[in-house]
Amino acid sequence: MTKEPLIELKGICKSFGKNAILDRFDLTIYRGDALVVIGPSGVGKSTILRVIAGLLPPDEGEIYIKGKKRLGLIEDGEDPIGISMVFQQTALFDSLTVAENVGFRLYQHSKLPRKQIRDLVEEKLEMVGLGGTGDSYPAELSGGMRKRVSFARAIVSNPENPQENPEVILYDEPTAGLDPIASTVIEDLIRQLQANESVCGTYVMVSHQESTIRRTADRIIFLYEGKIQWQGTVSEIEATDNPLVKQFRSASVEGPIKVIH
């Protein structure tokens, strides 16, 4: 059975000043993918997420969302599917309650009654294990709880506009800065959300954390010098002889990856 391509990046180039980050980069994301992007710091992993999300324009190349070519950024036109992003620093508004943060897009861009939005928000908070926290403020929550609030915000959807419902979630270092137990909670939640039929079952994640990669990836790509240098499964990464991957996983300063002092 052939998997359905949801997102295709073709020949993507992106530079910041003289620093070329992505160089004719190609990637296909299929429905049901649990894809984790790994590689050294500064090679463009988060840039890929922002290009996919429509937050950052490529210098060259084409992006297809469910076979439809995207023109411009996300505000320039509607994608055929919803794409949500969970940022590394959660990007919550400190002055808003948890419920106001989760329902922000619905409050701003829908005509739903406020009570219906509150009910939808509470449903998603329950789903991420934070039922009853809607009146709290982000500063009152632990780091792991704030991450889960950002997950609830990513999956909340408008029942009157199904096209906007997220079919792909982009996670940028979702366990960064968390202790091992809090990381496990987040990793389990990512898999639970993927398995829930009422939530999108496709995600792309950037991560450096070994446990997160091991527990959340069905497919891994290794990014270096603007291109995919290796791809495979968790079991295959254990056995690969690829020198870039071996150096990266062993944290060795010796090898083909240039070490910046």
C-alpha cells in the first residue's frame, strides 16, 4: 500500500547572509509519519520546520501541500491541510490564562460562542492531562506542564472549519530543558496524540535527545551541509556505518563533522 504524501519539499535552498543552510533539500512527509530530524546544531533543522509551517520563505525550490503548490507564506493563502507548530520555548502569552492561550486562535479568528470555545479548550486540556488548569497562568506551571499547554493549543480546532484542523504537527525540541521524567511524559503524550483518531496522526520533530528520538521516531533523517546525509529507522541508526551519524551519536570531536570551537 502506497503512503499518501502530505508535504513535499523540492530543491529547497535557504541562506542567511553568506551562510547556506539548506542546499537543494528534498523531503517527502507521508500521512502517518513519525519523522525526527537530527544533526549538529546550526545545520537548519528548525529552519526546515519553519519552511514547512509557512513561516519562512525558501530562497529557491517548491513546496507542495497535498499535491497543491504553496505560493508565498501561510498568511498569503490557505493550505489544503492544517499544520500546527509546537515551539521550543512554548511561545505562550504570560498575560493570558492557560485557557486563553489554548483558545487564542479560535477567539481571534472564529465566530464560535465563547462558551463553546471554552468547552473545546477544556477537552484538549483533558487530552494532554491538564484538565482544570484553564484559569491558571503559564508562570504558575512547571516547564513540562507549559509544554503540554502548547500541545493543547496545537491540536485545538474549529468544528465549523474542518479544513483548518491540524493534520500535521511540527515539534521543535519538545523535550529540551526537561528532566528525564518530564521528558518521558511528553514523549508518551506525543505518541498518544498520534494514536488518537480525533487528533492528527502525522508529525515532524527536531530533537537532540536520545530518549526522545528512540521513543518517538519511526523514521529518522540526519541533516548536514544542507542535505539529508542518512535516513532510516531507530534500529537502523544503531547499526549504521555512516561516519557522520556515528560521530554525532558518540559525541566525538574526531570525524567528518566540523567542530566549531
